[in-house]
Amino acid sequence: MGSLQVRLFLTYLIIIVVTLGLAALTLYLQVGGYRDSLSYNSLEDLGRLVDLQAETAMEDSEPPSGADLLLNLRNFVNSSNSPTDEETSLAVVDAAGRVVPGGWASSVALDEAVVKDIKSPDATTGPAGARAPTRCRLEVPGRSEQLCVSIPLSEAVAAAFPGSGATDLVVAEPAASLTTVFGDLTPRLVFSGLIGVAAALVLGFLLSQSVAAPLR
């Protein structure tokens, strides 16, 4: 009888482990969406900071030109020394999502870049931080598409790009790496995995006992 219980226990355990494996596979397939969400959340926070910094710079007695403003903003972004900061791109685009002439600061040229899903702002007024970032994607010829957020330019910042039709400030960077994503998920995955394994062992043991009991 003991041998039967062992075989039943192993059978149910295999079934449960396979179920957990399928759940893990489903989670893996959803990592792409989680990665974009993680990246966008980071970009939205960064976009608000850049917007606030731009407003502050334009309040100086001698406000910078558009090119100098973007360069100063990128230096501000790089000041945190984060590994992803050097891949962060800043650009100013028109209502069609095209980068205005000279309106970018990036490690790669963005003259021909286009922002997808750009939304025309209703107004360019309002305090810094009140203009909510909008999620978008930046297409750069010959390179992978980047995630981005666009923020409507205030009147003061738009004035730094006269005659260009500039409407939005764009902050873009590649999606978070899988290392970053799994680093963020690992504590929760380990905890959930331990609970799943413990539940599988207990459930397998109880099922083997319930099936073997009538055979005794």
C-alpha cells in the first residue's frame, strides 16, 4: 500500500508541477508588457522632472536658446549617472510628431526621427508638472523603436524654438532590459514560487491519501 501511495503522490505532484510550469510560461510571455509598463513609469517620472527643469531654465534673466536648453536638460538627466541615462534622448517635435530642426539632444542623430501616437495638446499653458506626460514611441531610421513620453510645451519653452511649430517635449529611451525586469520581479517570483511548491506538496500528499484510503 505504501508503494501505491508513493506512486499516486508522484503522479499528482507531476500534474501540479506541470500546471505551475504552464503558469510560469504565461508569466514569461507577459514580461514584454510588464517591461514596457516599467519603462513608461520611469519615463513619466523623468519627463515631469525634465519639464520642471525646462521651466526653471526659462525663468532666468537670459533664457537659453532652444539648442542650449536641450543640451542643459540632457546634462541634467545624465547627472544621476544611471546606466540608462546615456541612452536617454530628448527632442522637441511639432504637431505631426516630427523632430523640429536642431530640436534634439541625443547620442544618435534624430533629424529624421518621428514620434508615433503623438497627441496634439489642447493648450500650452499651465504650471510645470501639470501637463501630464503622454506615452508614445519614437521611430529612428536604422534603429530600434524607442519608448517615449511627450509633454506639451509651455509658452515660455515653446518661445525658445521660434517659427518651428514646436508643440511637445519628448523624452525617450530603450525599453528596460530583461535584467532590470527580472531584478524587479525576482523577490515576488521567489516568494510566489515557494508558496506554489509548498501548496503542490501538501495537495499531492492529501490527494494520494484520499485515493489510497478506500483501497486499504
